[in-house]
Amino acid sequence: MIALSTLWNATRHENGLDLVREAVELGFPAIEVNYKITERMFGEITACVARDEIRVVSLHNFSPLAESLTKNDGSGDLYLLSSTDEKRRTEAVEQTKRTIDHALEAGAEAVVVHLGKSEEDVRQQQALEQELRALTASGDKNRAVTGRLRAALITMRERAKGPCLEAVVRSLDELAEYASQHRVMLGIENRAHFCEIPSFEEIEALLERFDASVIGYWHDTGHAQIFENLGFVPHQEYLKRYSSRLLGIHLHDSRGNHDHLAPGTGSNHFEMVARYVDPTTLKVLEVKSTVSAPEIQQGLTFLRDRGIQ
């Protein structure tokens, strides 16, 4: 079963019932509630769940939006579990607990979490990454330059990550206990930008620290492919290394440095991905709002033809 992330249609609806009906009409038996769903919409979605009209498999932190926030505020990085400011880190933990509470209410199995970023020199890291992205957009044609950029990013991030990674561990220590009590799992997602936590190697350290019944790995196909395109880690290495802890997967295609495209419209190797996905894996189609309904239906057929269903 493949669920649909409300990333696709949350901004087009003010009513959760309309959102659910659109997903059902496209053939989805389940959804992932993303971070642009309001409290009122969430209540309407859970009413649909109670009537067996839809299933919610997961929530994407931080969701639903607090009443004081608008959909434009919604983001998986609205609060930082990596913050070295203890007040801000604690707020991120409390907001994640709130998402866990709502996941329990909706009958969802998991909450997908972004862990934050290394804060020191972050603007410089982002500038270097943008330069690297521009140079690799149409292929790595100047390997000497891109090699120096990658080396500089690795050095800079290694120097900066310590306090933020320690903050992440403190946050997850608190959240693992809370999630366990509520029987909701946390999915650590591989990220889209180099300054973000966790890196490829940090995923292993975090998974080793926490019990597999509470925290798992959440694979994002677009993010992994972009990291391969940038010359950091081959996409398949994420799945080879962490498939034994694979909780869920965000399915979308990528082209160059652009992702959240319908499967089959980019360069992702979904035949490879299919080898690591089994019936227990939570599968979520996560495409951006500009993807059309026919492209979604074609994307589902594309995935099923490659063994992902």
C-alpha cells in the first residue's frame, strides 16, 4: 500500500474532508499528514479515519499546525531538535511530543522527524553547497573545483557539528521514551542539505543508540539521489547500510537538484529501491503541489511496474 503525503494538496484545501476525498478518488487508501495541515483540518481527517474512509500511516513533524500559525509557517524545520539554545531545543521536543500525541489520535504508526542542522558557519556552508549544486546541475564537468568544494564542506561541517549533534541526542533520548509510551515510532529522515543532521555516517550512530522498536530509518529517495548527484554518497548506499532498520520511505523522483517530482519523470532508479522495500515498509508518495493528478496516477503505475506497491 502506498499512501499520499498531504504535501501535495494541503495548501489547496481548507477542509480536511475535501482533502481526504481527493486522495481517495486518486486511489489512495491512506495518507501521511504533513506540516501544513491545520488543527481544524486534522480534526476533519480523524473523523474520516473514524468512519473508515481513510487511514493515516504517519505524521510529518511538526503537525498539525498550532492555531497561531498559518500554512506558510509550516515546515519540518520550524523547530530545531539540534538547537544549542536549551529553550529552543526544549520547545522543539515539546512540539514533537505534540505531533506524537496527534499521531496516536489518528492511529498512525510513525512520526517522520527532521533532526536539525549544524549551526556554526551555516551560511558559509549553504553558500558553498549552492555553488556545488550549480556546478553539478548538468553533470560534474569540473571535478577539481567540485572536489575542493566537497572537501571544504566536509571539513566545515565536521568542525561545526559537535554541539548540535549532542543536542540531537539529548532530544531523541527524551522523545524515544515518550514515543515508546505512546506506541508510535520515530523515523529519522535522511536530509536534503549537507549542513543538516544526520549525515550518512551519523544515521548509523543514532540507530545504534536507540531500540529498533522505537526509532527507525526513514528513507527519502529524492534527497538520497541529490546527494549522489552532488558527489557525496551513492543513493544505494543508504539502503544497503540501513535497510535492516527501514521504517518508511518517501517516494518521489528527482532531476538534477530538483526533487518531489512524480516517479518516472526524473532519474531515480526505483528498480534498485524496490529491492530494499518489503510489505512492512511504510510507503508514502511525497510530491510537490505542482504535480498533476494524471502524473500521480502514472507515477503509481510506474512504481508498481517496478515492484513497489
